[in-house]
Amino acid sequence: MDRNEVLLVGRLSAPVEEHPMPSGDTVTKWRIIVRRRRDKRGAVLSDSVPCVTFNPETAAVVRALKPRDYLEVTGSFRCRVYGPTTGKTWRYEVEVSTAKPYEAEPAIPPTPAVDADPTMLAALIPRQVPYLAPTG
């Protein structure tokens, strides 16, 4: 069965924007910054994910947050197509159904103590894995 479910926890990048639609609805837009794992050089990378909602209650929650506040959102991944048939623009975004402030700071992995047990420290050192040549 197909599923389209998104859960993001990150920081609000800037104040939200609200745009009235011709239908009378209001679309609320914002971006959430989500950190990735460190890359090979040790740099921390992040993604800026566009989010939208048409739900007034969800919009009120996000509007109450300040930039750089943590939040958790759930919703669905959407691909929207804009423009004339000769020059379409594709945009991907998360259509958010729920949003809430996220109180907990992200966990920082513990660092081993300087006077830790040597066998415990040895377990933290990566083992070398022999290279397996392709057969055939």
C-alpha cells in the first residue's frame, strides 16, 4: 500500500508568510531547517524544506513561533506544477496537517571520559574490514 507521510523536526528559518487565495482560503508558507549527519569532512549540512498549510489552526501554531524555534510538523509530500504549458515550474513542498513546538533540544552524543576503561575505548575504535574482491 502506498503511503505519503512526512515527519520533520527542525528550526523555523524565518517568519511565516500568508497569502490569500482567490477561493477565500489563506495559504501559510514557511521553511524548516533540518540538519543532516556530518559529511566526510566533518561539516554539518542542512536542508531547508518548504512547508505550507491551509489549516487555520496549524497556521496559528506556526505564526506563534519565532525564527530559530524548534518545531515538529507532520504532513504529506507534494509536487505542485505552475506556469504555462510551454514553461512549467515544478515545486516540491510538505503540506503540513499538524505542527507543534518541539521543546527538547537535539541529543548530543556523549563523549567518553578521559579515564575510561581501555576495553571500553577499544570498542569505540572502528575495526578494519578486509576488502572482498568480486568473484566470477
